[in-house]
Amino acid sequence: MESDLQGEVEAIKSKLDDMHADMKRFMERSNQQHLTSILNDCRSDFSGVVLGYATEEIDSGLESRMVKDCHMKAACKSLFSDLLKGNLGQIREGRISEEAVEAARTRMKQMREKAPYPQCKNCFSEAARLFDRQIDLMRSLRVYRDGDTTRGSIKDLPEDLAVTQILEPLSNKQRLQMLKALSTETRTFSALSALTGLRGGNLLFHLQKLLDGGMILQRHERGDYMITEKGFKALRAVSDLYSDLGGNGIEGTPLKEVQATTV
């Protein structure tokens, strides 16, 4: 009799243990689902804010930086806006297609090749800057990694051109200050003077270095200065290089040690 009772108690305990395990698994799944739901909501809210800002930047950037007195401005602005907002819309959809990004890049290149006027370079520089900022945004949100297979080999790097067209224009604190400022908005001569503390001929000297290197352009004589596609990419490359080297604490590390840590 006692053994039967003991058996029933053990069976009840086993059943209770099974029920407890089931409840625990249910709670874990529920909590995980709840946490996932919260994270998705946060991601959606964050993306919505970011996309709202990026969309506003398209409208304000095109309006303020495109050539104002061109009779084609409205038509070109509409084309640029549709292309940029279509590319940005991939983030909202949660699916970034490298093919779609490359298609947008190719379309912009084709539009640029058909541009009829010399001043068109101003408008295309702004559209290209906004496009590159979108790619940066996709990378920062970790929803896009482009597989660029078009980069050249180190052995093919032209030393003279690399120095005169890239390194020299960037090798000055005030010129970097100006590029950083111009990456977000156009600036007047007086604004750049106030930013850098340079006056007259000294400021003109540094501006000319950036102009000769194709990093910036002037919208028209005595007009505002704006960054070019090349200037924006060069500035981003410097920022990435600083993060990779200075930001990761390997400054001053011999090359052979860096190579050893990456093998």
C-alpha cells in the first residue's frame, strides 16, 4: 500500500516537473517573442526617424545646391528626387538589393553622360553626394554591404597623381575643416573664413588647392562653395582610415605585426 502511494507521489512529482518545464519554455518563448516585438518596434521607429531626416535632406539639398537659374532645374530635380527616394525606400521595405543600388548608380551615370550644360556638374555633384550618404546610412544600419570588385591594385597606384590630386589637398587641417563643413551644406567665403580663421589670400590659397584637386567647386563666380562627389568620397575614406587605424588602437604598429594579427 505504502509502495503504491509512493509510486503515485513520484508520478505526480514527475508530472509537475514536466508541467513546470513546459511553463518555463512557454514563458521563455513568450518573453523572446515580446522582446523581438519590442526590438522590431524600436527598429521601425528609429528607421522612420532616420528615413524622415534623409528624405528631408534630399528635398533641401537639391533645392539649395542645384543651379538656381537653370530652366531645367525643376525637371532634373524631379528625376534626382525620384531616383534618390527610390533608393532610400529600400530601407523602409527592409530589403537592400545590391542590384537595385547598382541600377540606381548606373542610371545616375547615364543621366550625367547626357547632361547638356557645363554647370550640370554642380547639380550632379549634389545628387552624387546625397546618393553616397544614403549608402553610408545603409552601411551604418548594417543592412547593406556592397561587394565592390572594381578597386585597383596597389601596384597600379600612380604616385604623382595620388599625391597631387588626393593626398596634398587633404594634408592640411584647415582644408579638412572646410571639407567637413561642406559635406553637410554649402558655405560662403566669409563663412569658411570664420570657420578656419584664415583671411584673404591665405584662405584663397587653400580653397584653390581643393578646387584644383576636384574636391570642391564654386557654384558660380563669387558664389558659395560646395563639396564634389570626389571630395565626399575622399573625406569618407579618411574617416574610415582613421577609424581602422587610430580608432582601433593599432597606430604605430609595425606592418608585419598587423599582418600577423589578420592571418
